[in-house]
Amino acid sequence: QDYHSLDAPSYELPYQETGPHIQGEFLYWQNIESNLIYAIDQPPHASNTDVIGLEGHLKQVTYRWDPGVRVGAGWKFSPETLDVSLIYTYFHNEGGDAVKQRPGRTLKGGFPDFLGDTISDISSTADLMYQTLDLQATHTFQSSSSFVMDFLFGVRGAWISQGWNTCYKSNNLIFFDPFSGFGQRFETLVQNTWKFSGAG
């Protein structure tokens, strides 16, 4: 078989159909933050009045694993031009932790409060809402038989909010009803909220 009867190799990009396309992804994420300390569980010998020399076990809020979703739709105009897509990502993550005073130990709050060393139990919860919307376009460029590149460009909008609430409860009672045996304890609620929205 002579050379002229052989098919010459083709270096052209593989054929890609034009028209609409959709995508969907299941997300399973966990938000990781290292600065959500809400309390210190101190041993008996620790000084709870020495702010600089505080010692004990740090209690921190940890986010759990939660599901999310990413969906998108787009249109490919032709193999030689643009592929344009609109992609939406949604993720809601929650976390929490709690601690109770143990015999011989002292709980110290991570935030300034008037309860001092009378704290009996603390609960802390965190909540993250993450949403993004991406408008992006890709264009495939081939400069030679061995070099292919996809140019990606677009704009992203983001809406992110986070809340962190911590409740401190004291051993001291505001009032006590001797007939019912019920009373109400001193409590301090610390609420933190961060919000961001923008595009770029």
C-alpha cells in the first residue's frame, strides 16, 4: 500500500455540536474556620481573672458537612466561536457546640460579659449562607497541531452571609418561685453577623 492511499492525520479540533446544554452538580461541603472560639474550660488551678495568662481547654464551634447544589445552562454558538453559560451555586452550612461546667472546673466566656466565673453552661451556633451566580464564556483557540487553549472569561456575583450566636447561662437566679420550684437564670446572648454582596 503506497503512501498516497493512506489517510493523512488530522489536527483539527474534534467536532462539537452547537445548541443548548445543561449541567447539574451535587455538592457536599464543610466550611472550615479556625477562629470560632466561644469559651475556655479551665482547670481548678487556673486563674480566671488573669486575662493574659488564661489556660484551659478551648471550646470552638465546628461546622458539619452539608449538601449543596450547582446548576447551569448555556448555549454553544459554534465550535469556532463562544460557549456561554449561566451557573448558580447554593450552599447552606450550619454548625454548633456546647459545654457545661464540670465539678472543680470553671467556664470562661470568649466574649466580655458580666457573668464572670458564675457561668454554668454555654451553647454556640454558626450559620453560613453561600450563593454565587456566574456568567462565563469560553473560546477554544488552536495555534498548532500540538497546542490547544480554552480562554475563559466572565463575571461572578456573590451573596454571602454568616451568623454566630453564643448564649451564656449563669448559676445565679434572677428569681425563684418556691411554690412551683422553677426559676430563671441570668443569661447573656452574643450575636455576630457578617454579610457580603458584590460582583467582579
